[in-house]
Amino acid sequence: MIPVNFTTKIEEFEEYDGPKLSYTKSPLGNEFYIKSHEMLFEQGMNDLEISIQNWDDVPCFFTTSKKSVIPYDIFAASFVLISRYEEYLPHVKDIHGRYSATQSLAYKYRFLEKPVVDIWAFKFLKILQERFPAYPFKKRTYKYISTIDVDNAFAYKYKSLVRSVGGFVNDILSLKIMEVIYRLFVLLNLRVDPFNTFQKLLRLKKEHNVQTIFFFLIGNYTSFDTNVSASKQKFRLLIKDMVDYASVGLHPSYYTMQDAALLKKEKERLENITNMSVKRTRQHYLRFSLPETYQSLIDLEIEEDYSMGYASHVGFRASTCTPFYFYDLDFEIQTPLKVFPFALMDTTLNDYMKLTPKQSLGKIRDLKNEVKAVQGTFITLFHNESLSDYLRWKGWKRLYESMLKIAAQ
């Protein structure tokens, strides 16, 4: 981070003899001048007229003027993308009540898989370095974070009798004979539950020296929340065990998106299990609504959220691979909630994009290279079950290991 001081006093600006730039409608002299777009000086939200053009080979918008040192007001453009301004405007939600990727500027203009805000910043930095070569600009370093959502800690074990019997009946009626046999072997303790991959995950975390965060779903059972009950001792012991070896956060259940009371209840439930305050979350199904869900997280003193991404598409929902503080457009304030945008999710690659593990590795490498080019933070989202090599996850355990080798370099 480069320390910056702001002033609105012309005399103070002119007297300063260090590197300085003006961000106004017209230049004050021969300084480093950027013509400001009116968007950052407006109150409330309005429909924006955005014309996407190319700054060299990078999409950009909000053109400036010939007097401006850079051809685009990247401050206003970055604010639009990072604040998720477009998600506050009227839009059609998907079947889960989410803002869909296909409505976004990034999707429509084909820059969803590029962290354009970071790319703009580096282009800006290059121009600053040319103008102020004696100034010691700080460098940042690439980081990788592996995040694991635990929607189903176990495939078959520790479920209620009703759910276990129902599972047997459903598998038999669907003629899934191998699954019936596998389920029986697991329940008879003749085989390990396929979704119990936690020791593998911890071993890989240690081998590759990777920061890993587990998000546990502990909400009550619904058709969308099907984890083991948080009252089960084995599940509680698993969570306690994970706390000793990795970071643990809350995976708020499906209906917490607009239910602050339910969110609070689940936060307290996890805190009672871990005897630690919950500081980080990721919404189940990535269901969040701006600004309501984030306001609820802030009210509960959650410090970090990892939900910023799309279920249907890989890429950068906020057009950045840098964690940022959520700016509440309703109240026009920067909040203490830090948003950690992720770049890809296993179910996106497998279920939505229908990619094989080999094809997925290529996509992962491409996204990692985009992040590495701007020394950003590369965050991936996998599930414990995708390391099971079971059913639709056949071959994905090897993919996760290969991804760690690539991402942690």
C-alpha cells in the first residue's frame, strides 16, 4: 500500500514538493492530472452509461480527456466494479435468488476471467514510476489461499435413522446397487466414509505449506442444507479437531441470506463448539444479497467474508483478486468487513462447465497466471467431498493435489 494524503486546498497542494496528482475537472498547473468522472461525486444510485473501450489491450471505461495523464478514470471505474454497484440496480435473480454472472458487465464484455482493476492499477503504477522515478514504490507479493466448504462432512455416517433408511430406499428404487453396497459397508464400519477426506486435506496443507480455511455448514436440516446435525458428537469433534490444525469459519445456511436472526443463531452454535469467536464466513450456495447480507455480517462483528464469486462461472466477480473492504452504497461508508474474492469453485468446473479434471487444471492454471501477473491473492473453493474420488468426483482428488502444486509455487 502506498500512503496517500488528500487535500481540497489549492494552496496546500501547490506548496507540496513531493509526488502529487490532481483528480479534478481541470488541471491546476503542470501536475500529474487525472480528469475526474462525475460518478464518484454523486449521491445515491443511478443508471450508469458505460461504454467499454480498450486501454491498450485491457477493457476499461469512463474516458477522460487529452489533458489527463491516463485515458480513463480508473478510480471511478474501479469503484463501480468493486462496490458491486450493478448489483444494487434492478436485476432478475436466478432460481436461488442470486445475482447472476450473465447480467454483469464483466460477463457481457468478456473480462470476467481477468482482474481488470488490478491490471489497471499496475498500468497506473508504471506511469507513476516513469513520472516519479526517485519515489520508492512498495511491492506486493502473490498469495494463495485454499478454502474448503463442508456442506456434507460425511456421505453416509452419523445421519439420522430416517435419513439412512430413506437413502437406502432411494438408492434401491434408483437401481444404484453399487451405492447401496458402499453405503452398507460404511455403516458397518467396513469402509471409511468417502466424504471423510479431512486428514488428506490436512496432509496436503502441510506438504505444500498452504493456508487452508474450512467453512462448516451447521444449520438445521432443510432440502438445501443436508449436513450431519450439529448435535452429533462425532461432527462436533471433527470441527474441534480442524480448529487445532487450520482456520475454521462459518458456512451460513441457505436461508440466512435475508434472515439475520438465523445467521446469529448459527454463529453462536459454531462458537459454542469451538469456544472461539467466529470471524469469517462464506454463504452456502453463495447466496447473498447486497447490502442486506453483508450488513447482517457486520452487525455480528464478522471480519471476513469469502462469498464473492459466482456459482455458474469462474473468474473475478468484483474484477479484482485483491481483498477489499466492503463499501456500503446505502450508507455511503467503508465498512470493517473485508471481502476475499475467490477465482474458481470445483462445482463450477464439474457441474456447470462440465469440464474434466484435466481440462479444469488448464483453467485453474490460466486463472492463477492472471493473479500471479498482478501479484494478487489467488483463492480457490473446493469441497471435502471432491477429494473422495467417489461417484461424480472420480479423478478430482488428483486435481486438487495438482492445483496445490501449481497455485503454491
